[in-house]
Amino acid sequence: MSRTIEISIRCLHCQKKFRSPIWFGDSNSFDTATLFGNQAQCPNCKRMTGCNKDNFYALFEDGGFLGNKAF
């Protein structure tokens, strides 16, 4: 279990990355979380976009996570 440094989302519309409104304090909490159907407003294009592990980029003290749609 390591502390979270950053969690970002890649907008599924404009492809810009922004800080996630959903936060996890450590990697264990992130690993065990089930995220489905969450939405966030992209600050760049102002559209609602998915806010799920598929388009998450998470950085922890001991490594990271990159979702399938995050790159």
C-alpha cells in the first residue's frame, strides 16, 4: 500500500488530461475500487466524460496505473 501522488483522467472527447475529481488515498484503495458510470466535466471542452479506470492515469509512490483509454 503506497500513497497516491496523482490521479488524472483523459477526456474521451477532446483527449486532454485533467485532474480527477475522484481521489483514492493509497494504491490498495484504488486497486479494490469498482468504478462504473462516473462522469466528470472536462475543463477543456466542457463536455461530460467518463471518469472510470479505463481512462485513468494514477501515480503512486511505488508505481502507477494506466487505463486502456488513458494514452
